[in-house]
Amino acid sequence: MTWDIINFSSLYSIDEKVSQLNAAQQRMERVIRDIEEARRLSVINIQKVLKN
């Protein structure tokens, strides 16, 4: 029985998954910002329509 103490391919795989998670987090944050901006603009537009 052998123990592979440092398996470089698995380290690469872990680093790749961390990068994918970070990218997904950034995409999610961008989508949240876009939704919040659209919500704010909708509120402004509704307020303008109600004033007229």
C-alpha cells in the first residue's frame, strides 16, 4: 500500500474548483447588482408615472 502525500494533479483540480467557485461568486454578485439597479430604476419610473 502506498500513500501519495503530494498528488499534484489533485492539487491542480482543487485549485481549479476554487477558481470556478470564485468566478461563480463574482457572476452571482454581478447579477444581484444588475437586479438591484433594475429595481431602483423601476421605482423611479413608477414614481414618475404616478406624478403625471
